Amino acid sequence: MNRHLTTDQISRALFESDPMHTCCKENDCYDEYDYVAEDVSKRLQKGQDLAPALQPVINELEGANHDR
């Protein structure tokens, strides 16, 4: 089922939930998570389930935010 999610659907879900707390909804940054969605989509196409596909990407982003 997860393999059928489109990049747009993943990006929209991330935009709505804003897991990195970027305030993308408040600032109308609709493409904030597009690059994340592309990475997750590639992982899903390789057979990963959604949570394991998403977790390393979120971890990487969290690490990048701590480096600032």
C-alpha cells in the first residue's frame, strides 16, 4: 500500500504535519518537504515500508538543524 503513495501525497502529508516544525503552513511554503518526499518515495519504491523509509530522512534533518 505505501508503495502507491505519490511524491506529492508524501510532501503534502509532511507539509500538513510539519514534523520539523518549520512553520511551513503558516508561511505558505508548500514545497518545504518536496525534497524529503522524493527521498522517501525512492525508498518506498525499493520496498521499504513508510516508517522505516521516513525515519532516516527525518533523523538527517534533525541532525542538520542541530548543527546550525
